[in-house]
Amino acid sequence: MNDRAQLFEAGMPADAIDARPAARQPVALGVEEALARTRLFPFWLDNPAEPPAEPKLTSDTRADLLIVGGGFTGLWAAVQAKEQMPELDVVLIEAGQVAHGASGRAGGIISTSVMHGLPNAVRVFPDDIAELEEFGQRNLDGFEETLKRYDIDADIEWNGEMTVAVDPEHVAHLQADYDLHTEYGHNVVMLDEQATREQLNSPLFAGALWSRNRSGIVHPAKLAWGLKRAALKLGVRLYEHSPLTSVTDEGESVFVKTPEGGVRAKRVLFGSGTAKVGIADINRRVLQVRDHVLATEPLTDEQLARIGWKNRQGIYDTRTQLNYFRLTKNNNIIFGGLVSYHFDGNPDPQQDQQRETYYRLAQAFCKTFPQLSDVRFSHAWGGPIDYCSRGSVFAKRYLGDKAVFVAGYTGFGVAASRFGAFMGLNILFDRQSPERTLDIANQSPTYIPPEPVRWLAAKVTFHAFDGADAEGGWKRAWIKGIKAMGFPM
Ligand SMILES: Cc1cc2nc3c(=O)[nH]c(=O)nc-3n(C[C@H](O)[C@H](O)[C@H](O)COP(=O)(O)OP(=O)(O)OC[C@H]3O[C@@H](n4cnc5c(N)ncnc54)[C@H](O)[C@@H]3O)c2cc1C
């Protein structure tokens, strides 16, 4: 149908047609141009609503509970500890600023599962699925109740999560996932190519699995800042720009030093992700992978109409080098998913600053949404993923059971971190709770080989990721081999 026919159908008088301004064609920018004004900084943190930093720790102090790390794990631990044990004196130290680690850099897709999804739960703890599913539901109940209780507005939209097949061959995998989710009572729908494109229009999409269980999207920094406010309101003493520099087990207590002070605590919860905190065993079980993200400028209504997305789901695709994407409140697209590994888990890798990384990610965006060739990217950033062989959170005791370390979300911790902190506190304070009878609380992920094997294996794996879908061959075989060794891909 041409413009003239459309206008006639809409009942516009014929003589109005020639007076109408010519429809503007989008001007394709090219990837270089689309990235020309991009700021290398997380979109979520580039916000004047960020609360001011709390003071540094500048003296020695005592606490019943010290929490190390001001990301979701540490913040949820602080809030839950004070709510459940108000008599505790709780101190939280953060090396930089709250939410400047993985938490304020996340895509912000909220998953129902505490296990990095049902298929991963089946892979890791096949005998405990019913309980793990229940933990996921209760975790989200508690998540929602807490946000209401403290009036935390984090732009949440419960529109579900959708996995889109980028190759007709992948539809069979989605069908298998559909069957699995249906078996466990999830509210899921399988979409064919046309129905998928009606939800979100990309020439790549061949089908989709849309989970309408409670899941969706959140502004991760606003969530973290809200939890920070709640922790302060509950009486947590919070110190920013106060990194742990050493840990000493003093028998009855633990002494944690910072550059200008220290905390002597009866118990310590480490919510420090992949950082090195002086306990070598931790970094044998988790390794830091960097993931990278782009944010577009806000789409106009007309640009958004080109791709649809009326239901605003959080999306993952089925590429081996997975991409995930979502809308923000103002209709910027957050488009993430290009992983890299740096020797010994370098926390500040150069690659986060390199245009080449974002150029490749922008190319993936353009392939996914060629209709948006006139859209610029406003922000680009990288962040740490705490990868472990279990692919989901674990909590392990250290320092004569006076400390517990909680991490391992492997890229899925936005909601699961509340459960991780809950389980960590139960272990640390030796409290009875349903999860403590299960392997999830009593087993830890296996060791990952040390450097330089780690670096070499990661390099080959990420090189394989890049061509596995199109080329297959040794790349696909290598990834299969790594999976067979028990590492989630
Ligand atoms: C790019 C990216 C996209 C992601 N997208 C999603 C998503 O869409 N959905 C999802 O569910 N998950 C996602 N994740 C994962 C999610 O962000 C994490 O699982 C979650 O934020 C982990 O929270 P955390 O508190 O354990 O870690 P962090 O947020 O990293 O917090 C750890 C904190 O410890 C501090 N710290 C470190 N060392 C010290 C020290 N010595 N002393 C004091 N403090 C210290 C750090 O500064 C940091 O603030 C994503 C992650 C990344 C990086």
C-alpha cells in the first residue's frame, strides 16, 4: 500500500496529499557515526539522582556484622540483617561508591529464578527443583514487599522475559525449554516467526519463548540507591571509598583494615563479587568475565513504532555470544552482551575503554535492528560478571565460620542477590531455613583451573563464541567440550 492509498483510507481529502510534507526517510548513520558521541560511562549511573557518597571510614570501630561491598548482595544483606535482627550493629564498607560495581552496570532484566533459570537448575540440582522454584517465588515476594515498604521507585515493569531464536535451528531448543517450563507450571508461550516479530520486529527472529511469570525490567542503579537509603534508615553505618585492604582472623573476631581505619567484627559477609579480598579459595571458585553494554539515545515514538515492542519485555537472544536488550522508561534501548576475559581478573581492563569493543557490539545491534540505522548510542560501558561452574549463587564459610562469601550469579544477580544475601545470613548466623537442608546451601562450585590455563581457556572460548553460530566446526565442538566439563555457557 502506498502513501496515497493510506491517506485515502484514512479519509484525508485528496487535495491535502500534495500539501503534506514528504515523509522523512531515516538517515543511516553507520556504526562509526552512531558511536561518535558515545560517553564511556554506565547509562544508569549518569544520573543526578545519585545520592551523595557516605563518608570514608577514618578510625577503628567495632560491629556485630561487617558487610564488605555495596552492590546488591551487600545492600540486601544489610537491609535483611537489620530487619531480621534489629539489635545488631551493622557496618557496610564499599571500596568505591554504592552501585558502581556490577550492580549499577547491569542490563536490569529481572529473572524469576534464583538459579540462573530453570534449565540451569535442572542441570545443577535436578532433585531440588520444586524447592528452588519456590525460593524464586518467595524471593520475588520479598523483593516486591521491600520496595513497597521503603517506597523505592526503580522503574520496574513486570512484562516478562523473552528468549528470541536468531536462527530457525534454535527454535527446537526453545521448544524444549517451553516443555520444561510448562512441566513446572510456568506461564510461558511459544511464538512463531510472525508472532515474535509482532512483539519485537527484527529480521533475525525466527521464533520466541515468552515467559510471563513474574519477571521484567528494573533501573538497577535506582534499585541500589533505594536499598542504600533503606539500609541507612534502618541504622546501618555505611562507609564509601573505604576498601578492605587486609583481613586478620583474631579468633573471636575478624579485623578488616581499610586505608584510614578498620572494623573489628564478630561476623563478616563478603558481597565483594570477584574482587580479591585476601581469601585465595574464593578466586579459585569464581572468575571475573567482563561484559559490555550500549545504551541508545531515547527512541522517538516513530522510531519505536518501527520495531514494535509494545509489551516491553526483557529479551535474550540465542546467539552463542548472547545479546540481551530492553527498553528504559524513556525508551532508550540497553543492548548488552560481548564478553571478554583479562589475565588474573584485572578489575580495570583497558578493553572497557576501547572503541573496538563497542564497535563490535554496535554491529550486533545494527544486525538485530537494521530499521534503527539512524539511532545513536549515548553510553557504553563494561562490568564484572562473577562466573562460577554452578552458574548461580553460592554462599561459603571462611575464617573459622565467622565469615561467609556470597556470589557466583554468573550474570543473573539482579533479583537472585536478595536470595543470596538471605542464604548467606542464615549460614553466617547458623539459622534454620528451608534452603539450608539442600545442596544449594551446602555445596560450592568446583575449582576453575588457575592462571595461565584460565586465561588460555577463556581466550580460546571467547574466540570460539565469535564464529560458533555461523562457522560451527571446531568452535562449536570446543564450546560443547567446555559445557561437558560442567561449565555453563
Ligand atoms: C554488564 C552486566 C550486565 C548484567 N545484566 C544483568 C541482568 O540483566 N540481569 C541480572 O539479573 N543480572 C545482570 N548482571 C549481573 C548482576 O549485575 C550481578 O549479578 C549483581 O549486580 C551482583 O551484585 P553484587 O553485589 O554481588 O556485586 P557488585 O555489584 O559487583 O558489588 C560488589 C561490590 O564490592 C565492592 N568491593 C570490591 N572489593 C572491595 C573491597 N576490597 N572493599 C570494599 N568493597 C569492595 C565493589 O566496589 C562493588 O561495589 C549483569 C552484570 C553486568 C556486569
